[in-house]
Amino acid sequence: MSIHHLARANVLALEPYLSARRLGGQGNIWLNANEYPLPPGYGLRGGNLNRYPACQPAGVINGYAAYAGVQPEQVVVCRGADEGIELLIRAFCEPGADAILFCPPTYGMYSVSAETFGIARRTVEARQDWQLDLQAIRARLDGVKLVYICSPNNPTGNLIDLETLRAMLEMTHGRALLVVDEAYIDFCPQASVVNWLAEYPHLVILRTLSKAFALAGLRCGFVLANVEVIQLLLKVIAPYPLALPVADIAEQALSDEGLRQTRTRVAEINTNRETLAHGLADCPCICAVYPSVSNYLLVRCDPAYRVFKTLWDQGTILRDQSKQPGLADCLRITIGTLAECQSVIAVLRALKPSSSKESL
Ligand code: PMP
């Protein structure tokens, strides 16, 4: 007997997010999930596993608040920034009535989370320079409760201009929350809008330990917002969202020594990104390397499937972005170790473009 007829219609229709792990592949160089390429050296310090953990462990909350420059009351810690995206929908959106808005090409989970909860998704494509189309957003804002803006944007790698974010905050004031997804902001911390929280009650910021902190496997992220928003999110969060070992390691990552290691990692990745960008610019099969301030590069290829397949066959796994609006023939390459970057460059230098005479 099928139980299909018991499932919610929107779940039956849902296409789940194809995470890098779900996509699979057989590789030894993983450049498809924007992870840091090497494991950090933290170990568990113990703790009583017979007891439930604190819902919001003080050591983690205080550590992240100090790092981000906010008050502890302005922080929620959760199971990755992905859970932050979902908590906001659960707390602010009425299924069947409200909508969220986002601007493709961008991160895929805003859409999937909204769909899961039966919340309408409204999209306004980014302009050609991947800045926001303010006029079009203004025209589509009715009924929207949450606007998700990713900066630096995944997968394009650019920041959204500060004046554009200001204009968005003015536009949404009293109508919707503006959620700025700063998952990659640790690679360019000067561009954060965290200092604007005092000015805007409806500003929300998403952060994570998955990228610059090298802890994607930990599943630990944060929502930063004003107290009123935080209190609402704490109403809908699971009773024990963070396992004890997660809190233990997150606290170590936010110690002075942990932060020092993160700064070193950021400097290394930013240097490797420039090396990779320069190397790729000389590859005949790469038509464009887009500027990035994060731990990945978006490239336009000639053509994408051949670049993807050539590297895949050699065990180097990239992320195909060519189905996103405006990103035909685009691939995203996570910045790995220097050796990994050099290996990508070496393979692609030897690959002829499909438009070259020799390949005809
Ligand atoms: N936002 C963006 C823009 C991301 O790229 C990611 C990770 N792919 C997330 C949020 C989710 O991060 P986390 O691992 O903390 O759930």
C-alpha cells in the first residue's frame, strides 16, 4: 500500500536541494561545497552526555557575540546557517499567505526551505552586474515577509553594494525582514553590515562556522538580529538544537587561539584565490573568471560540461552552476590548498576550447 496520498502536496512536488554530498562523485580533490580543504585540529574535551545540552550554550553565544561585535542577546546559535534560513520562515511566514523574495542567481536553500513550508517564492533576477534590481524588487514586495540577500553572493562571489543594502532596508522598513546571508563574510569582514543592527529593527544576518572556520562537518551557524526577532526565533527552535560535542568544538573555534587560526586560514585562502584566478585567466577553455571576495570563484567556460567532465574524470569535483539564470556555461570552483589550485590550473591549461580550430 502506498502512503503517498498521506504526504503533503508541496512535499510530493518538492525537488530537494542537491547538496554536494548528495550529488556524490569519486574524487580526491573536492572543490564543490565551499569547504576549507583541511581539517582543523580540535578535539572533544568531554562533557556529560547523559544530560541534555543547553538550548543556547553560553560559551558559544558569548564567544560568537564577541567575535561579531554584538550583544549576546542578539545571537541565536543553530544547526548551520541553513537552519537559520528555516527558523525565520517558521517564525515569520504564514503558509499559503506570505511570500519570501530572493534574487537569482543565488544560494538554493531559500527556495527549498520556503517550498517545504508551503510559502510562496518570489524571485527578482539580479542585474547583469549581479547587483540588485531595486525597482523590480519594489514592484514585487506586496505580501513578502522575508527578503534573502546573499552577500558575498553564492555562487557569483560579489558583494552587494552597501548603498543598495541601505536602499533595501529603507524599502522593507515596516513591511518585511531583510535577511543578509553573510556565510562568506569572514573572507572580507570589513564588508559586514553587522554594525547596522542598531539602526534597523528588521535587519537579520546569517553566519556560519562552515566556511572560514573550517567546520562544515560541525553544523553550527548563527542568526544575528535585534532582541525582538531573536526572541521569536527562540520560540520555534528545537529544544536542544546543538549537540554537546558541537558546542564544545564551537567554543574552541571562537577562543582567541581559534580566531587566530581562522584569520590565518582566511589569509591563505584569499592568496590562493588570486593564484587560481590568475592561472585560470590563461587557460584557453576559460572565457571569464569573475572577481570574488570569498572562498570560491565563478568561471565561464567553453563549454562548461567539458571542463567539468575533464576534471571529474581525474578526481577533481567542481559545482555546476549552468542551470541558474544568467550562468550558462558557468562552474563554481572552491578555493582549495595551493597544490589543489595548481592542479586545476595544470589540467585546464592543457584543455582546448570547443571553439578552437584544432578541435573542429
Ligand atoms: N548560506 C550560503 C550562502 C551558503 O553557501 C551556505 C552553505 N552552502 C549556507 C548558507 C549554509 O551554511 P551552513 O553550513 O552553516 O548550513
